[in-house]
Amino acid sequence: MQKLTALYKLYKLYNLASFSISKTASAPDILAILQSALHMFGYPAVTLFVMIESSGIPFPGETMLLLASFYAASDQQLKIPIIIVCAALGAIMGDNIGYYVGRTGGKAIVTRYGRYLFLKPEHLERAEKFFSRHGDKTVFFGRFIAILRAWAAFLAGVNQMKWRTFFIYNATGGILWATIYGLLGYYAGRVFHDNFASVEHLASTITWTIGGVIVIGALIAILIYTKRKKRG
């Protein structure tokens, strides 16, 4: 229950940060910005946007991946294999930035400013124990959950997860995520044509479904572990 409470607080923080960005621009404005960036910079825009989001800053990285893939279905100038590679590269680079920040200064940040986020030293201790057991799975599956996509790498760094282990699961998750959502945007673009909003809705539904399945699976695993521990 304490882990779920900490996750909920993280979720509120992420939504607050996202809301502060969205207040200054409506959805059509944000989409226009993404379209302009994609038109001006092409593939590097995909890498940059995904990298910024993955480093821990609420940013429309996944939306940029979907948009580029969506246009690749009708625009011969964009190739879906290159888009996927750029997104995977951005995810890996951004996660490593977040990991480095968390590892070198994250604990000091949490210790100094954690009270403003309702985080206490004992929360950090529990997180360290959690990452020692489930850090690899958190980094891998976190790529598919909106909340953890921006924070998992930072938390892995804060909790001193071994970089080699982090990199393996981070890279695997990033490549798989880029492939799945890149192909989703591409083939959805062939079906929905000019209706990108439908693609976003479909991707959001899939993301929350995956997140729900992971959370339910984690709860079941915790319950089973708790019962076995009591019996033992």
C-alpha cells in the first residue's frame, strides 16, 4: 500500500507538470508546434522530443513519434524504419541523462526538496529496496507507462542501480517501445488517413491498458509474495 501511495504521489506530480505546460498552449497549438518541428528538422526532431521526455521533463515525445509515423504512411520523405531508430536512440539517450542526473545529484535533490513533494527519507529507503529487487522490470516496463516513462531512469539513478543492468533493460525497452508505437502510428495512418486524433486516442487506450495490466500483475505478485512470507 505504501508503494502504491508513493506511485500515486508521483502520478499527481507528473500531471501537475504536464498541466503547467498545457496551460500555455491548447492541443491544436501543440500539434501545430510538433508539425512545424517535424517539417523543419525531420528525423532529428523525433530524437530530440523523445530524448527530452525520457530525461524526466514532461514533453510530447510519444506524440511526436506517433505523428512522424502517421505522416510516414502517406509522406514518401519519411521512412518508418528511420523514425523507429531515431525514437529508440532518443529514448536511450534521454533515459541515460535522467539516470546520470539521478545518480549524481538525485538523492540530494530528494533530500532537500522532497518535503515539497511529500517524499520522506524512509520513502527513499523503501525505493532502494524495491529497485534492488525489481529495478530491471521497472526500467523495462516503465517505458510503456506514461508516469514512469519520464521518471523511471531518474529513480534508477537515485537508487544507485548498476549502469550495465540499467542500460540493458533501458535499451531493450526503448527499442521495443519505439517499434511498437512507431508501427502503430504508421499502420493507423493508413487506416485513419487525416484523422490523427483517432491515432492518439488509440495509442492512449493501449498505453493505459498496458499500464493497468502491469499494475494488476504487480498487485497479484505482491499479494502472493506476502501470503507466502506469512506462511513461511
